[in-house]
Amino acid sequence: MRYETETQLCLQIQAYYICLANNLLSIDFQEYLEQKLNKLDKIEKFKLIKILSKMNHSYNIDLDIEICATTIEQHLKRTIVFPSYFEGDMNEQFEKMRIKYPFIFEFAEGIAEELQHFLSILYIDGQFVALYMINALKHENNSVDLIIYEERYSISNINNKLIEAQVKNAKLRVIHSKDELSNISNSNKLDKISVIIVDSNQATKMKNLDIDYLFEGILSNEDLQSIQIMIDSKKISHEIQASLGEEDFTCVTVKSNFMDTLSDGLEVLKRNGLTNNQIDAIKRREEAGNQLIIGELSVPHIQAEIAKPFKLFYLKLDKKVAVYTSKVAGILIVIVNGSSNEYTQLFSYLYDHLKDIDLKIINSKEDLLQVLL
């Protein structure tokens, strides 16, 4: 049968005869195969692209819907023929991914439930679906001004091609002389968000210029990965500075439980710009079990129509409070603009900066910014 290996087919035959010997079957093996074929045929007729597009109206995730639908359909066919499950020892890895892409995992669980109901399959692992969605994410172009200083034209041409092929969200400019670079810097022709990378052999000529990254000759894979991380981080850090005001940091006295504590904090923040609709959405998500915990920090998160890519609010607690099996010492509320795909990097950024932080050091907005930037 298509979509399964010979070993998988043999395992199913063995399982069939074991069940047959113990009188556990209501159908024969031929009927079992025919049911699989019928479900495979049902997938061919199922318009997954339309379902993904319709459900995505609630999430506004910038997906390549066609690629996403194709890979999920292939996964479904393999699942019908021979179900796959992640091993228990991978749960920690997936929990980290869930922290970095919370809305995608929620979307994926919804898709998995819809497909499970439609296809009458016992179980579809939503974590697989989330992986395919993450791989189908689109990326904005020309978001960060990336300047590469390299005097050797042959080397710069190679690096230019490498960056264009492997680095996203970059508007690349190649500079071949220190005078040209100085002129750009001194005349304020750099974008608000810019990254400057310089060949280490020529770095001594850049005494009065802030350099973000040094490389040696041809950019390696490690260089390209570091540059990509730097670009993503620059975008997020720029937005964090713009999104966190003095009034968005407040101290809260812990009540008898987490939800009462959160409600008190939200009432304070209501005076600082949170709307009733946003407050209600945050409470609904938390009560429904959509908690996101990073270390000892609770991160309630929603999507809403806001002017910025995202908005942050911080509640400093006077003592720890229980959230199911965890205890948290602070609450970081995140509201993201679903029409912007920057939030797909935001949660990864927050996780990297907050996972090992002792929240006792955060006593003001300035302390929070120092941790996040």
C-alpha cells in the first residue's frame, strides 16, 4: 500500500492475527484495508486549502497556505495508513516550540480536531500539524537595513549571493570603502533598524563606527545563522522599546488565586489603554487553559486589532501565586497584531531572554527593558 513501508505493513498483519486469535476483531483484514483506501480517497476530495484559509481568519498567521495544505495532506495519508506518534522524551522539545509559537500550536490543534472529526480517525497529532505550519511561515522582506563592508569585490559578490539566498528580512547594501560607510552613517542615511557587518581584516579602519558583527572572508553557515538571529532580534528589540511605556508596568498584590490576581492587574491596566474586549479575551484564554509559562513568568497572550505589531504590559507580584502545577512571580501580558507576522519571532525572543531570569531583579520598567534588550 502507498504511504507505508514494508515493515509497517508486516507489523499491521502481525497485529491483525494477534487480535484475531483473541477474538478482538469485528472486520477482516481486507475490509480494514478498504476502509483505509476510502479515507485516503476522502482526503483527495477534501479542500484543506479552503479550511486552512477560513480558520486562519481568526489567527492571521502569515502562512504559505498551499505549501502548508500539501504537507499536511501528505502527513494525513501517512497517518491513516500507519499512525505516527512523538516519543515521550520529545515532549520537552515540543513544549519549547509551543512557547515560541503559541498561536500556531493552538491553530494546529483546531485543525487536527476538525480533520479527526471529518475523517473518523482515532487520533491526529496536532504537534505534527504545528510543525508543518511553522515550516510554511512566510517572512517579510526588506525589514532591516543590512550593510556589509568588504573591500574585496570578489569576496563581497559571493557573500552577497549567500545572504540573498539564506538570510530573511534583510535589505542588503554592500559597501566597498570606509569613506562611503562613514558618509552613510554621518548623514543619517541608515534606517532606524540597521545591522552593520564588517570583514575583520578591515575592522581597524572602523574606529568610530558601531559594528554589529565581524566575519572573516567568505561567510560560513554559522555566520549566516548569527546574522539572521541578529536581524530578528533587532526588529523585536526595536518594537519592545516602542511598545512598553512607563504606565505599562504596575505592581499587584497577590490574591487567593491566579485569576483574581490577574483580574486586579487588568483593572489597573484598563486605565492605561487595555480595552474591555481585550481584558475579556485575556481572561477567557487563561480560564480555558491556554497558559504560557516561561520560567516563573506567566505570559497571557491574545491577538487584537492594535496599531503596533505588539504591546506589552508587566504585572510585578508581591509574592508567588500558583498557576496549576507551576508558581509564577510575575505576569507579562502580550497583545499582538494578528495582521503582522513579527509576533512569530516575538515569543521565541521572549523565551530566550526570560527563561533563566530571576524575576526579583525586575522592579521597574527600566529593569524589564534591561532584561529584554
